[in-house]
Amino acid sequence: MFAAVAVPLLLSAYASAQYTATYLPSNAPATSEQDQAGTNQCGSGHSQDSLCQNVYINSVQDFCLWAPPYTDGTNSTIGETERIEVAWCMKDGYGTRLIPDGTIQGAHFVQTPDYVQVTGFGDFTKMNIPAGDQGGELDPHGADGNGNPIGGLVFGSSFGTLQQYHEWTNYMAVDQFCIRACKDSTNAPLLCNHIYDVMGCDWNMPGNYDLNVFENCQGVTGDPMGIYTVNGSASTFQQGDASTPAAHPAPSSSDCSSFSTISNGQTAAASLATTRTSSSTSSGSSARMTSSTSNTRNIAPATGSPSASNTAHSSAGRLVAPTSMDGLFGVVATLVVGILGGAVFVL
Ligand SMILES: *[C@@H]1O[C@H](CO)[C@@H](O)[C@H](O)[C@H]1NC(C)=O
Ligand SMILES: *[C@@H]1O[C@H](CO)[C@@H](O)[C@H](O)[C@H]1NC(C)=O
């Protein structure tokens, strides 16, 4: 009984501590956080030099990703530029850069009752991510309390009128992406949890990553990343624990409509990154990735890897074979966790 009372309080305190000011693109200040490299007043149209830091997630034809504002081919890994990423969008009109045609090689938009998400593969050398970069995680809660990028805002109108999503997470590697924005609620910090920053897309956002498919779907809300329920009790995996649990199964989706491609007419700028290297030979991965590489990085091309026709993809974010659940629960300290859906909280 104690836990049932105490934990929701703790959770809502956590949620409110994470909450930032609420804006719309029309009333956002020039900068929403201190030391912001770009702007939240983006105007309309588009520009490939834009420093706009407003991202939108509405559909497979209308989503944006965070990526570096510049590159010399090597100096802009996600780890090096996480504080200054700018918005790159499929759709014109937001005052951002456009995602060049041909960049996205497959994209799957899904709307669940709690969040919107886009997952897929791409050639992000066209968006200033250096070849070989295994990437990193972007979210509104950097170590100093500012976002990565600082001042980055995320908007969308999937749940009615245009709104800011205060909780979101985006993994970007040179070849793979996933972005999720959670509807404001006490569950949002868990469903858009950003603490698993070396785990990559397949683990954090299990879903459809099929190449050459571009689709809008409805879906059910997935289990919160890192929280596992066995025998009615929940445990929270902590990054760095001796064993890494398997990704949650991909939640089911339905009512999909698909498109042969997505485009906006923007051609890619000549890229200084002329060759793409596989991750096994890369050296430029971000600092936040390196500490636990052996624990989380690509071993076998497993579930979720691109099809054989696209072997140039590195396997950023893919996991080693799951270790046993017993191992997980043997090492995990029991923490305050929430089981969503049933709204049952245990200690
Ligand atoms: C990276 O390279 C680009 C292109 O040469 C340059 O504009 C930018 O200032 C460089 N940034 C850093 C931090 O070295
Ligand atoms: C779950 O319950 C079953 C049956 O009581 C038990 O055998 C099993 O060890 C439990 N698993 C965990 C992880 O506690």
C-alpha cells in the first residue's frame, strides 16, 4: 500500500520537473534556452542554411529529424554536435532545412494513443552526419538541463490542434533513425525515456524499419523502454548493467497506407563524405557511444537489420543477442517503476 501511494507522487514530481515552457511555432521566442546555437523563430519556406531548431512530426510525408548544421566530412558526429543540431524536414514551409530527396530509404510513421514515431533507414551523410558515425541520442534533457540540441522544440498536430511535445527522443546514426514524440501526460517521460542513449533505435523503438517502404500507420503503445515486467512486478534496466535485456517486441500496427517514395524536390548538396564505411571500420563514433560499445553494439545482423539488397548499411544501434532475463533481474536494483496501462505502481 505504501508503494501504491508513494510512487505516483514521485512519478508526477519527476514529470513536472522535466516540464519546460510551452510554445507554438507562432509564439516561440527567438531562443528558448540559453546558449542556443540556432533559433525557434523560423519563419516559413525553407533554406539549406537554416538554423531553425523546430521539429515537426505529423506523418511520413511531414516529419523532421535533428542533424548537424555543418560538416567537413568528419567534424560533425552526433556526439560532437548534439548541442547544436538543426531541424531537417520532409515538408517545406517551416523555415527549416529540407531532408534532401533520396536521403530517406524507408520510413514508418505510427501514431499510437500516446505518441507519434517515425523509424527507418537513410543516408545521413546527405545531412552532415559523417560516414561511419554510429550516432547518438537527442532529447530535451541534456546533462545541464538544456536540450540536446539546446533549445530544440518539437511540435505536431496528430492529437488535435498543433501542440508542443515536451517529451521526445531521436536517435540518429549515419544510416538509421528513429524519433518519437509523446503526448503530454504523466506517462510521457517513460514512453519517451531518453536515458538509454547508447542503445540505439532497435532497442529503444522496436518497430518497422523495412527499406523502400514509406507508410503511415496506427499502432498500439509499446512497453516503455527499459522496463520489464515478470510475474506482475516490474524492473528497470539501467544502462551499464552487466547484462542487457532484449528489446521489447515491436508493438502491432494497423491501418497502414503506403507510398512508393517521399520527396520534396530538394536535391542533396555535394557531400564531402564521399564514401560510406561500415561501422566495423569506423572511428568517428560519438564520445557517448564509446564507453559501452562492447555491451551494446552490433554483432550479428539480427532482427531489424536492412535487407540483403542494402548491405552497405552499418548496423548502428543493433544489439548483441539478448542475455537471459534471469541475469537481468539478478543484477538490476529494484527501482521505482511504473507499469503503464494498468497504472499500477510498485516499488
Ligand atoms: C567543421 O567543418 C565545417 C566545414 O568546413 C566548418 O564550417 C565548421 O566550422 C567546422 N566545425 C568545427 C567545430 O570544427
Ligand atoms: C515467476 O513465477 C514463477 C512461478 O511462481 C517462478 O517459477 C519464476 O521463477 C518467477 N520468475 C521470476 C523472474 O521471478
